[in-house]
Amino acid sequence: MAEGERHDREPAELRRLRQRIDTLDRRIVRLLNDRAELARDVGRAKTIAGRRAVRDAEREREVLLRVTMANAGPTPQADLLAIYRRLFAVARGLEARDRARGLAGGDGAGARRGAGAPGGKPTGDAGDD
């Protein structure tokens, strides 16, 4: 069955609900990417401050506690916590990648701006990407 045929046979209410989900999915993707960029900013700030550890277990516990308290359902608590643990893993991966590249800016922007290290000295070559 072709995509258009399937949509023609769907009840209007089902189409409307799925369109709302599609809209929410686009918003969620934007929010997840905003969160990832902020996490990279945190990683850059930690590097500038001389913090070597990528993982901050105490901060992760605090976030999980706030998420637990904010969850009014219907998403099961365990599932929501698993999603957030995965977000933490993604953020740590981005931070580790940025550090491995030696770039305060991760995308090269920080190094080009000279904002990578204390005193405004670049921490890497922006051309290494």
C-alpha cells in the first residue's frame, strides 16, 4: 500500500493526532540539540576551569532527582531515567570528542576565536576537523 493510500484510509482524528506527534517530535529534536550544545558549553567551561573529569556523577544524580520529581506521568519513571542516562552519555561523548580534538569550541569556533584556554589562547588548530 502506498503512503498516500494509507493516509486516505486513516480516520481524520488519527491523522490529526499523528500530526501533533510529528510536530512534537520536531520540537523534541530541537530541544535535544539545544541541550547537547549547552552540555558542550559546560564541557568547555570545565576545560577552561582546569577540571579534568568529563563525568560529574553528583550533577547527574541531581538532574535525575529533578527529573523524577517533575515527572507526573504517564511515562514510567524507569523509562524516563533511562532516557536521561542516555542523554548524559551523549553529552559525555561530545565533551570527550571536543577534548580529544583539543578544541575549546569543539566545532573549531572556540579555537578560531582564541577562546579556548585561560588567557584567550587557542587550545587547538581549527583545521584539525
